[in-house]
Amino acid sequence: MTNECSICKAPSIISRPYSGEALCDNCFRVSVIAAIRTAISRYKMLHRTDRIAVAYSGGKDSTVLLAILVDIQKQFPESEVIAITLQEGNRQDKERQRVLRQVTQQLSVEHVTSSYQDIFSLTLDEIAERAQKTQSPLSPCAYCGTLRRQGLNILARRINADKLALGHNLDDEVQSMLMNLVRGDLQRLARITPFLKGVEGWLIPRIKPMYHLLEKDIALYSKLLQLPLYHPPCPYKETSLRSEIREWLNTFEDRHSGSKFNLHASFLKIINSIKSSKDEPYQKCNSCSEITSQDICAVCLYRQKLGFSTQNT
Ligand code: SF4
Ligand SMILES: [Zn+2]
Ligand SMILES: [Zn+2]
């Protein structure tokens, strides 16, 4: 590993095998912020008067995103950043709330919380238990991800947000792309983009300003930020296909540096070519009135499959 920063010759704190550069603390921070600014401007993610809801879980990704967006927002006083959190209903949620409150107070950002219980009258534990009892072929993560997507949209809509910002990094994106490819779900694959258009009054546009940053870069940046994190291991995590793909991708990247970037770029090209020229036809779910591309939304479908009553949210 080089000991000098490739840019300013100060002692380096990170080396990037895929680009051959080594960076010092300052140049590394600048590079992370630059990647986020580039993403925002390339996809025209933000407008100067936007009310931005940042999905904030307390983990490293959402903490870094929140801190950087709060900083960027200072240059655009007509815009606003609000942290939003959805509790899944796991046991240690009280501790999580304490950490989140500390961080949001430190960053002087408004914080709005809700839960699966509040929005869907369900907790993750109940879903996991029912999934096990019914021998569901889907992992708790599959249910949880679907509830989170719809729940965050509902919460962002409740606070009249113009954009919903997610802390997905490059690793998350490539993992999701591969998972949908493995499942043969091209419709869902086509929705994995750095910017997902909204539908007025229904679907808040989703942006992923960190889509071009590696997870390890974000992990290092979060250490430098020195903000407290909350990331206890989820009891259901290991059951997911995502974990297997993550492990495989990391091994592959170690052997062939740059693979994650190349896979991501290739997937974006594939997505562009499989997307129909028309916008996806959205409609109201027959059961809960949330937005969906089918007659019934994925949350209601899962509720039915697991034997929970469907409800209007
Ligand atoms: S690991 Fe899976 S089940 Fe646990 S919070 Fe994340 S998505 Fe939900
Ligand atoms: Zn430097
Ligand atoms: Zn529904």
C-alpha cells in the first residue's frame, strides 16, 4: 500500500486498487462528497427548493448520507432536509431511538419516526414467525424490504416531501441487481436506478445519491465523521439471498478489482435497454389503495399469503 496521498502527498489512509490511487483523510473526504455531488447533478436528483426526506436507520450508510445532505442543504436555504425512520419492530428499538435522537440533534435536523406497526399493524417479528409457520419460500428480508419500500413512501408523503433519499451504495445496488436477475424478476430489476420518477400525490421520487460509492468507502467515511451509529445484527439477516451474493461479490472484487463498478455500469445499460419507452402503468391497489403496477400491491399480496388480514393504510 502506498503511504502517500496520490493528490497532495500527505499520509494516505486508504488505497483504491481499482483506480490505483491512495488518498489522505482530506482528499478522501473530498472524493466522497464529490461522488455524491456528481450523482446529484448527473441525474438531476434535487431542486433548490426541495423538501428532502432522508431514510435514516442509524446505520453507516444513512448516517453518512444524512450528514452530507445536511451540509449540502446549507448552500440552498430554500430546501429542507428531514430525517425519517421506520422501526421494523425489533427488540432493541429503544436504544436505536436514543442514538438517532442524538445524531439528529447534533446535525440540527428534524426527525420523524413511524413503524411497521403504525403503518401496517404488523411487526417484522410477527412476519418472520408467520413465514416460518407457513414454510414460506421467501426470507423475512423479502417481506421486510417490500414493507420498508412502501412504508417509507407513505411516511415521506405524510410529511409532504418532494424527494425521498436512500442511502444505497454501489454494493447494495449490484447485489439487488444480481438478486433480481437470479429470481428472473426483470420488472423489479428495471426499477433499480439512481433516480426513480414519482407519481404526483402518490409516489415520492426516490433518489440514491451514494449509488456510485463503495460500501467500504462509506464505512471509512462514517468512522471519520465520528457520529454514533446503531447497527445491531438483524436476527433474520443470514437467511437472505443477499448475504450470499454479498459474500460472493466481495470475493470477486478482491480477485478482480473494479468488478463492482463494471457490473453496475453493465446493469444500468441492460436496464435502459429493457425499459419500455412508456412509463410503467401505475394504478391503485384494489385492497389498500397504495400505488402498484398490479391489481394488488406486493404488501397486500404478502399479507394474504401469510394469512394476515389486508387493510387500508
Ligand atoms: S436484514 Fe432483512 S429482515 Fe433484517 S432489517 Fe434488513 S431487510 Fe429487514
Ligand atoms: Zn491528499
Ligand atoms: Zn395494497
